[in-house]
Amino acid sequence: MPALALGQLTNIASSEAGLLGSLFSLKPIKGVQGMHINTAQQEADEIVEEFSFFDDWADRYQHLIDQGRRLTPMEAALQTEENQLKGCQSLVYFTADCDDSGRIHFSAASDAAIVQGLIALLLRVYSARTAEEILELSPDFLEKIGLDKHLSPTRKNGLASMVEAIKGAAQNNMG
């Protein structure tokens, strides 16, 4: 099979199929199911590497949206007013549950495609981790991929609310 040039890969990434997203991550985004092979830091580094392959923000946004589409859907029964995350422009539902091994599993959903993609990135890094792992890892990987410069102020506030909810759940499950 002939090698593809970066330009060809970028064109594939912006296609509706989102093939490049599949090439980067051969596993589905787990949401609340399954265990990670990578550490949280390795997963964050992998996200930074994925986004570095894209030359422009149209392709990066498409990759972000593709990540959201692959996220395990949140159960409809959990999408209640009680589980709505405050501080987000879009409608966001968020839950956290700690299992017997001390790992915290997050489930989240949004009505906005870009926000769903942001959720997918956060869950890839933070879900199914111990409270200690969650608290020690900074969300600076989001800055490294350039999101701090390409999100609207209201989206940035919503992203900060999601990170705060994740860190808060970890803090509540310490010890």
C-alpha cells in the first residue's frame, strides 16, 4: 500500500467518515466502560500528538467533533436536571461514580458537537482513573493543542466548569 502524504491525510480527516481519527485511536473512546492501557499523562500526550498532525483549525475542529461522535453515549436516565453541569453555554450532563477499586468513572453528554468533542477528550484522559491520578494531572494538554486560543469565552468557561467538576469529583473521593 503506498504511503499517504500529510496533505492527503488532512483531506481524509476532514471527510465525514473521519478516517484519520480512527487511524490515531483504534479503540473506541470508552466513556465509562473499560480500563485504560495508557496512563493519564500518556493519553494526554497522545491527544497533543494527534492534534499536531493538523495544519489548520477546520481540520482540528473536525477531529474534535469526530472524537465526540465516537464517545460512548450517556444513558438517557442520567440526563436529568440534577446532573446538568452549571457554567456551560450548551446543555451538558455530567456524572461521576467511584468503583470498588477506587477508580472514578465519568459519564457526560452535550447537545453541541464541539462540546461533545471536548467531553470526549476529557474522558479519555480522566475517566477510569484514581482520584490521585486525576488530581495530579494538569489539563494543560488542552492548551498545548491550542484550544485556549480557538474557543469562544463562553466555551472556555464551560470547559473550565467540566475540568472543575472532574477535579471536584476526585477531591470528593480521596482517601
